[in-house]
Amino acid sequence: MAKKEANFDLYIHDLLVEAGIQADTQGSNIVPINEALKTASKHQTGKAGFPEYTAVVDDFVLVMEDKADRANLCLKEADGTISMTVQATTDYAVNGALHYAQHILQKTTYKKVFAFGNAGDSKHHTLQPLFVDKNGYKWLPEVQTFENFSAAHIVEYYKRLVLEETPPEDIELADILKKAKELHEYLRNYGGLGEDEKPLVVSAILLALREKEYGFNLNQLTGDTLESNTDGAILYQYLEKNLQRAKVAPEVKKQRVLNQFTLIKDRPQLNTKRQDLGDKTPLKYFAEYINDNIFQAIVSNGREDYLGRFYGEFVSYSGGDGQALGVVLTPRHITELFCELVDLKPTDVIFDPCCGTGGFLISGMHKMLRAAKNDTERKHIKQQQIHGIEIRDDMFSIATTNMILRGDGQSNLICEDFLAQDPGELQLKGGGITVGFMNPPYSQAKGKDTANLSELCFIRHLLNSITVGRACCCDCTCVRYDWKDKRR
């Protein structure tokens, strides 16, 4: 048992190192904590007692007690409270950790302690944190790593999980998403738009609003009936300028996107004044609503990615995660999970051959940007390391807009048939694709005549398009692939 516990201690040590937490063993290099532990025996004799690990992160103390058997995780009293008898604190991980935490609080000036009861082995274990202060202890969700207790995350974790505070940015985002739902209703009631048209109208307005610092003004939308001066024509003029400013190229690609936005100037219902909208056209009403309730608030807080979040949420209202668009959009929590599954690095080159609205590319881009060391790396990630293919013109336009709204581009998105692409040429993108993400169109293969469109064909073609790297495909299948050795 002693050997098993020693091995488990080493495993816990590795998790701490992985999280960047410098912990002390059987004592503490912090003098007040070490002095307190000299009288912290779990046998409650007043002699020395030392937990497996102690650490100080920010103004929090971390204290850990390990046991080699999960049966020795925690002993509770009949009323459900943690037992603090000598047997309990000696033989059980949570009880021992709580004992040390309380002793540190009593004998030092530290006010906040995270106590961890860890029980099991490297393969099967439970890491159970408690928050302990002068008011008692609070059970927290089990963890798999100590990343949330690193210097970069511990304060936020404390606010969210211990104080149960909602961060201001979450409150703002919740309000933005509520507005998105209201806008969805207005587009349906006043615009007479189909489910596949609503995201395109919103895309057009969002791109036009980005031109406000270059001359666009909502007062220019007067409801003029002259064909070249309708509200839709003016919005189209400015969104075209924004595509130029975003350097969407080549010209054929930009024109392909613009073709999807012509409905704002061609649809009479969108450009006709309505008395129930204060003698405004639906387009002006929509543009004012987006500007006043969403765009303005986001820009004033410098949160461009929130504007993208709004857009993604809005798409989900259009027929349930995009199903009305003829596709099933991948939820954000799945795209972020995939980034974790492949252990995405800032040096990777990512590729989604069925990119839809760009969900995988956006999650991958954000993860890589957060890990990048400087602006040069971030610029290279945006310009060279994000690639996508989408076969449908409308979805391609939505994906392009979505990427522009997030400050990247669109430059490496193409509107083509993935299965018609030469995998050898795809391998060369960005210096060599290393990570593939895909939610293939499962519904295409119904019989022998369409067997070449099965999801397996998409997966095989994706793997053949990767040099040396990893791929994730819904249903969350994760593989590693070495092109040279053909190993998967």
C-alpha cells in the first residue's frame, strides 16, 4: 500500500507541475505555514503533521492529502458533515486535507484555503477540492487537473465556483443573446424572411455597420424608393466596401459572397416603409436594433468576439442549430472539446473541409491565439494557419462573414466540393495541415448510388489531406495520422 501511495503522490506531483504550480512536499517553504504544520498532527497530539503537498497561489493556500484507495476518500458523520475524528483525519484524504486547512487558517494570516482529498491511482482516482475559510468549508466539483488553481485561473475559479459570481462579461453576453432572439422574431414578422435568409440579412447589416468609422450613418437610410438609393442599396454599398477593407480575395470569391447579399436590395418588402415601424423600412428598423442593442455595446467594450458570439447564437435560432439551412451546425461546446481532444498548439495548421458557419475554425483560432506568444505569431495564425471548405454558397457567405467579424479571415476559406479536391494539394496548405476538424454531412449517403458521399468517404479524404497530425470527426472520433507511414 505504501508503494501504491508513493506512486500516486508522484502522479499528483506531475499534475501540479503540468498546471505550473510550485508545491512543497511534507512541509512548506513559506515560514508561517511551515511553523503552523509543526503542530498539525492528524493524530491531534500537537506534534508535527505534514500533508503531501502545500502551495501558495496568489493569496490562496493549496493543501493536499493523498490516499492510494478510493474507498479512503472521505468519511462522513450521520448528518452528512465531514468527520473530524482522529481515525477520520488519519485514514481519509478529504478529512485529513480539511484538518490541515483548518490548522493553517488558525495559525497563520492566510484567509483562503483550497483543500484537496485525492484518492486512487493514476488511472482511477478522485480529486475532491473543498474551499475552507473562517466560515467553514464548501464542497466543490471534482476536478481532473489542477489547471483552474494555477496563477492564471485561480481568482476567476474562486469568483465563479466559491462566490458564485456571474462575471460582467457573462451578464452582458446573456443580454446580447436575448436581443438576438428578439431580432429573430422581428425578421420573421416584418421582413417575411425564410429561415435560410435571416442570417444573410443580419450578416449584411453587421458588415455595413463596421463601416461607420468610414462614413456610414444610419440616417442615410431614408426609405428612398429610387432603385439606386433604397435602404438595401445603401447597405449593400457599404458592406461591399467592408469586404474590400477586409481584403476578401480573389475577386471571384468576393463576388460569390456579395451575390448572397443581393436580397437586401432586391426584396421590396425589406425596402418599403411601414407605419407600424414608425414609417421606417424593415431594413432600417433591423439596422437600428442591431446597432443600438448589440453592435454599439460590443464595440464600446472592445469585445469584437462577442459580436461573433451573437451571430453564432442568432444562427441557432434560425431553425434549431441550422437545420433549416439544410445542415446541422456543431455546438460551440463540441468545437471547443475537439480542440482539447487534439491538444491544439499555436503552431498547428487547422482544416475543416465541411466548415458550415466556421465553428471549428473559430474555436481553433481562438485557442491558438490565446497560446501565441506575440503579435507576429497571432498574425501568422490568422493569415496562414486556418483553412476551410464549404460547398454551399449561402453557408460559405455566412462563414466568411463570421470570420470577418472575429478579426480573421476569410482569406483561406473556399467554396468548393471537398471530395473533388486533390488531397496532395490540400496537404500543402499553410505549409502542411496538421489538424483536421469535421462534422461530415451524414445524410447524403442513402444507397449504392450515393455511397461515394458517405461520412466514411469524407473521413478518409480528410485523413489523406493531412501530412502528420490529428483529426477529430463527429461523433467525437479522434485519430492521429502519419501520412508517410500511413499509420492511423
